[in-house]
Amino acid sequence: MSARDNVNRRVVLATRPRGVPTPQDFRLDQTAVPAPNEGQVLLRTLYLSLDPYMRNLMDEAGTSYAPPVPVGAPIVGGTVSRVVASRHPQFRDGDLVLGNAGWQDYALSDGKDLIPLGEMARPSLALSGLGMTAFTAYVGLLDIGQPKPGETVVVAAATGAVGAVVGQIAKLKGARVVGIAGGADKCRYAVEELGFDACLDRRDPQLAEHLAAACPNGIDVYFENVGGAVFDAVLPLLNNGARVPVCGVIAHYNEDDLPAGPDRLPKTVTTLLQKRIRMEGFIILDHYGNRFDDFRRDMSEWIASGRVKLREDVVDGLENAPDAFIGLLEGRNFGKVVVRLTDA
Amino acid sequence: MSARDNVNRRVVLATRPRGVPTPQDFRLDQTAVPAPNEGQVLLRTLYLSLDPYMRNLMDEAGTSYAPPVPVGAPIVGGTVSRVVASRHPQFRDGDLVLGNAGWQDYALSDGKDLIPLGEMARPSLALSGLGMTAFTAYVGLLDIGQPKPGETVVVAAATGAVGAVVGQIAKLKGARVVGIAGGADKCRYAVEELGFDACLDRRDPQLAEHLAAACPNGIDVYFENVGGAVFDAVLPLLNNGARVPVCGVIAHYNEDDLPAGPDRLPKTVTTLLQKRIRMEGFIILDHYGNRFDDFRRDMSEWIASGRVKLREDVVDGLENAPDAFIGLLEGRNFGKVVVRLTDA
């Protein structure tokens, strides 16, 4: 075992955040590295994925698809790990696996939640372009959004882990793609590097007017992954028969109560009716069984051929995960956020 | 021609309503009965359908699917009419037809929007159980709601033209059906006559608690045809994978501006996401081409066998249409509202 001094560093939930998390809501602690029982493996975390859904799991209520993180326990999270001690017949020391070791150096697993990765030149890809976030983009866009050639697709957080892949797949499918992102650098990247047709700054005070100008034929698919003010600019531009896959509403994850008015729900529902719009939420966990193989096949090809480009925002050191996570909720990241714990 | 004194009485839009329409927004006037040109028929209106969508057409903006009614013009509306003078090769004097003659005694048509009805013992059925409102129930429930045996379906305005049919078809498909209606009489009717499993008074101050008790397994399909407070009671009870066909939001048709807060949109969208809910608006005009024949076949059978019961709220006299329409928007009707202009 390669555990230095037998220490397992963990970032645990110190207190449940009220609204936006602060560094004090997290605590770095240490425990002994656990030993695997028969049928278990010990995992060393190489890369940890940071994702907005984690904010929901910090609330006492948890979500309908996952229980809350207990106070004092490590935050949950998807990881690329190496098996460092196996007492499981299907895994050997040195195997690279996709798992859910959470925000810590080491974890035990009974193997049921592990996906063998083989050797990868760039293991973090299993968390980004070939992992959950890109799979979220793939399923939400293709299965719910269903863009047709010539249609207009709008995606917010356009350079984020999900949005960048949504936009690039939509371009592959022949759609006009308009992104919304935080700041001129990100917008330039979306257009020049990712090939979007246009990209608008979400802080633009004339966002609604500029979005209308960028979408002269209206909007057929709006990939909702932020919520908030962007939706208000999008709603009047939606075409008859538009589709709105709801992947996330990051702008609202920190809200405790119903926000102040006016109440935008009636106008939204009236618009859904008059324009025959489908708005549909999805949770990517539901789709591994029937779509993950398709995704891996298509995406591997698109990445290899350079048709889909990936940008990772790599943060070094588990101790920096809380700050990186807070930044992610604020849109400070530029690309998919992964924390590198070790290259071992 | 049977026109008495050659007079065509019409109810025209006097002024565009602000909020809830008042009797002063309508005006009964008279013109001469028009004479058909070659290729036209003159129609005598027997029955006029009153429907909530008409409120939207009184606004200057109209809707995405129909232009506004001009001030001074007759209100639009579906009708059962008799051809009283035909200069059209496909129609003969005396033919009974489904059309769109609007709120008036007589109208001309070039025949393109007419559906021949043959003789019917109860011609108003073409506007209720075999007409647009029941078709709306059929498409919204079966094609979008897709209830499975044992699932729970909730429908508001449960004794209204659409709601009563939604609930009865859902029962036919093996679902548990819970209605919401205005007052004890309507609720009793929904349970005792229509066969709903339960029905709650929408003015019940404990609606949320009582709805939860009536839906012990949650809600799988919510047929949205009212909007407003009912939705707040429904939202927390929706199950994973629930479907919400949006047929109408009558509670909001009279609203000019965004209503006061709190803003219920973020919580709604978050719920759609966490519970993978599909919310989808539809406009029945889109579905005549591919589903109307199925509907007529199924519904004729269900009505003939007594498995679907229809209740019409028949108002006598064109001059009473404005008051009946205002009552419809307020939920004063009990069943499908049709205005009988003549039995001729």
C-alpha cells in the first residue's frame, strides 16, 4: 500500500450551508486509511469531479435521487481511482476504475459501483468528455432536445462542462448554436475554439435584445442548465414546438426559500401552452443502462477526430476542492472542474 | 331562407377587456343576413360552443395559433350550423355541419372549414362529447399524460367540459382519478356520476393536505387546465417521471401583467429536474390530422355504451352568451357550455 503515513485526508461537511457555501462549511480532516475486507477493494483517488449537484446533497433534504451527505462525512463525488489493495476477485492491484470515492484520498468499495477503465493516457477524461457531464449533455440534447438541422439551439454556461459539449454536439447535428457565458474570454473561446455561431455575455444588460438578434429564427431547443435571468431572455424567443431539457438550475441551488416576485410561473406555463413547448427534467443516473454505450462510442470517435474539444479546469490538491467548488457555483471555472489528488 | 326579417344578430367585441371581461366589453348588434356568392354557403347557427381560449383572442396580441378578434367584429367560436342556402357543390340546403360561424345567427363559409355531421339526434354533442373539448381531453390525457393502470391522475375543473372527459377516460384506462372542482355539488357529481375515486373542493383551505391524503401513492399525471393555486397543491405530490399535459391556465387568462411574488418558477423547474417530470403544452388544432378519427371512433363507442357520460350546460339565446362566457371563466358553469340559438 502506498498510503503515506497511513493517512487518509478527507474533506467533510462541517455544517450545512445556508445559501451560498462558505469555506467554513467544509473541513479537511484525517483518518487512518481503511483496510479492505474480503470482497472489497481499497481505492486511491487520482481525480475528483466537482459538479453542481453536490450542492443539493449538502442540504438536509437531499434530493429525490440521492440522500444528503451527513454532517461530518466526506462530500460525495465521482472519481477516477486506482485499486491499491484488492480482496475482490474481479479487480487487481493497479486497476484504473471510475467510481464514487468522494472527496478523500482513499475509499473502500465492494466493486458494485466501479467501472473498469483500462489504461488511459488522460484518466481525467473519464470524468469529463467520456464521463457523467458529457453524458448529461449527450442525453439531454439528443434524447430530449432532439435538434434538427437548421434549428437554433441555445445553451447557457456555454464553456462549462456540460454546455460546451451540448453546443459542439448540436453543431455536429447541423444546428445553429448560440451560447451564453460569463465574460468576453469565455465567449470568444465558445465561438473561436468550440465553433459556436455566437456567444453572449450573461451579464450583458441588453441580453434579451442581443439574444433576439443572435436568434433571428427563434429558439428551438434551450438546454437549461443555469436557471435565473437567462431563462427570461429565452422564453419569449422559443418557437412553436420548442424543447427545453432541464439539466440543472444552478442559479437556484443556493436558495432556501421562494424568491421574491413577480411570479414568473404563470407566464411560463402560458407560454408552454401557446407554443406547445415540452419542458422535461432528467437525471443522468437514469440513463446509464440504455444510453451509456452509445455515448461512449460516439464521443470517443468525436474526441479522437477533434470534432469535440474538451477543456478541463484542473485544480491541484484535495485541500483546494472547497474553494474550487464555491467557484463552480459562481461560474468562476472555465471548463470541466476536476481536482487532481495525485498522478500516481 | 328562414331569416326572420332578414336580421343577423351578432355579439361583437365592443372593447378589449382589461382583466376579467365585463358585459360592457360585448355588444349585441344587428346586420343584414348576407347572401352567399358562388362557392359559398349561408349557415344558420344552431349551437355555439363557449370555450376559455376565446378570452385570449380578445386581447390585442391574440395567440400564436390564432389572430385577435378585431374590435367591432363578432367573437369567434365553433358552431353546429345548418346550411340554409348553398351555392357550393358539396353542400345542400338542410345539411348539418360543424364549423366556425362565431357568435352570430348567420355566417357565410366557403366550405373549407366545415365538417359534415349527417343527422344527429343531439347536434350539440358535436361541440361537447364528440367535439373539440372532448378531443382535447383525449389527446392531452392519452398522448401526453399516458396514464398506466394503477397510476394516479389528478384533474382540476373536474366537472368542466374537458376535465370530466379526462377523468372518465383515465378511469377507463385503469387509473385512480382524483378531481378538483368548485363546490360540494360538483364534487358529489364527479364521484357519484362520473366515477372519480375522490374529488376535492378547490376552495378547501386545506386543499394541499386533503389532496395528499387522496393521493397516497403520489400523482403520476396532472392534467393542467386551470393553473393557479391548484398547481401549488399538486407540485409536491408529483412522482418521479410524472407527466403534466398543459391544456389551459384559465386562472391566468385575465392577467395583464406578471402577478406578485413570491416567484414560483425556480421551485417548479427544480422539481421538474429532480423528479424527471415532463410538462408539455398542446393546442388541439395541431392534432386533428392524425388523431381525430381515433377519437371519434373511441368516443362514439364510449358514449354509446354509457362508459363516458356527458353533461352540457345549455344556455338559451345568443343574447345570454356574454354572461355565460364570463361565468365560464369564473367556474360558474357545470359541464360543457353551449349556447342554443335555435332548434330549427
